[in-house]
Amino acid sequence: MGTSTESGDTVDGKETAESDHQTIVIDVTPDADEVSLSTNNNIKVDEDTAIQLSDVITKAHTSVDDDGSESYFVRISGLPEGATVWGVDDEGNPVELEPNADGFYVISFDDIDDTVIMPPPQSNDDFTFTVDGMSVDNADLSDTDLNDEDTWAGQDSTEINVDMHGVVDDPSIIANGDWEVSDDGKTISTTVDEDGTATIDFGFISGEYTNTDGHGAVSEDTDSSEKITFTTLQDIPEGVYFSDADGNPLEPTLVSTNPDLYQFDVDSLNGIQIHTDSNSADDIDIPVRIVVTEDDGASKEFEYDIHINVNPVVDGVGRDENGDLEEYNTTSTGNEDELVKLNWDPTAQFVDNDGSEKWLD
């Protein structure tokens, strides 16, 4: 408001005059203060294990905010393909976060403790990502062209190195033909007749390809970090022997005792023939041990059981050249009116190694 005064003769009461009241507005443009972070720049974590953001950012340093206009954030960028960022909703349930249009994950300081980074599934590849400490200062300005203006400030980018350690997944069994896998996935079984042959038609594949750990399956084209090696057979039953797919005998090598462990000089069990003990109807159980190894050195042994149900087959008193049961025919001779000793002894040709068959007169 302005006031004017007359210096000469004036009418009473008119010595001064006041102008109309005016309001002066001073817009203070927001100026965000820089933020600094204390970070753990080298993180070690197991495969398929979440990285707590609070383990990466150990402390945040902010300026004094007298008017409450500043907000503070962490900005995450540079994550490898397949990595995800998770927070929680208002009820504390996990929720996957989405990056903004520029590809940044912007996390409020208040949410750091509830935020995790999930590395790409099934991967033990080391990677790096970047975190920035950011502040935003907000003000409502009188000039509509500047209204709700935000200004950002942040520290220099900090690179975080993540050292991934491989974790061995339980392998999966792929059974074909007449082989079946038990509900617990530990026993592979088939059925053959007595004196029969079981041809192994199953294999083991990495659990990374079948999602055995629930962290998501990957393909062999994108991840081949796990290798499966067949190592040993244990406690081979007496009379049972092995041959390759062409019928050539395979002689397992005894590699240790107590218990006896045998090893074949083969890349896999697939195609190996297991021959049952002659004339035995006893079921066969052969423990198998395999080793799964990650390419960074982690390894683990797994044990399975090959179970062969052997159906008994009646042998009779002999078989012909085609393997069919033969009839028992003999001839006895003697004189009229004299006792004749019958040449009748089918048990002479009766073969029963395991005692499972009985002779009935």
C-alpha cells in the first residue's frame, strides 16, 4: 500500500491519500539437496536367493528439511535380464515392482527395508547394478507455468557387485517305455519275466530345467551351469549281470568297499541291459548314485533305487530250442507177468535255482 501527502493548503481530512492494497508474492523455487548413501558394494548371495536392499544400502544421509518439502528415494538401474524387484503392498503381501518409463526402479527411503532384488532364476552368473540416492523438493508456485515444480538431486552413481554362488538342484528323472517313477521321485521301477532282461530307458536331467525348487525353469539354451555325472552302482545282487545295448557284456569295476560300489566306464546308464539271475524270481534292487555339479564348483550327490519286479515263470521239466515248455515223455520196458520199473523221474530235468517252484505228483 502507498501513501501520498499534500504540502500546501489542503481541505481538512484530505492531507493524505492511500492507494489500493496490493499483494506481493515471492515464489521460492525448490532446490533439492543432495543425498549420500553408505553402501555395501560387494554382495555375496546364493543362487535363487533374494538380495535385501537394506543389506546393500546400510545408511542414508540427508539434509535438514525444515519445511517438509523434500522426499528421499533410491533409484535402481542396470539389473540383468530376468532379475526382478519386489516390495510389499499395504497389507504386507509381496508385490512385484515395475520400472518407470526410463527403466529405473524408484524406491522411497521408507520402503528400503521391505524391498528385495531377485537375481535371474537358476543363474549363478555374477552381475552388477547401480543405486543412486535421490531427493526431490516440491513447491506450489503462483505461476501456473511452474506449478508443482519438482527438482531432483542425487549423489554420484554407486555400482554394486553381486557375487553369485551356484546351488545344486535336485535332478529330475525322465522315464520312458515300461519304467515308472515313484511318487517321491527316488525309485525307478519296471517288470520283467523270470530269466528276462530289463533295458534301462530313463535318464536324469538338471532340476533347473524342470523347476524342482520352485524358482522357475530355464532352458538348456540359456543356462547350462549344472552337469549330471553317473558315478556308481551299489550292492549288485548275485547272479545279475549287465550288457550294453548290443548285448556285449559290461564288467563293472569295484571302486570301493563297505558298501561295495561299482562303476561303469560309460557316459550314462541309458541303453544298458540288466539281466536277471538265471531261474530266479527274486526282485532286484540296485542303488544308483549320481553327482550334480555347478560350473562354479558346488556339487551334491543323490541316491536313487532301480527296482525290477521279476514275474515268476513256470519252467516245467525243460524247454525246447524255441524256449517253449517241453512235455516229459519216457519209455519203460519189462516182461509179461513181471514187475516193471517205470522210467519216470521228471524231477531229473527240473531246474529251480531260487526254490520258488514246487513239484506236485
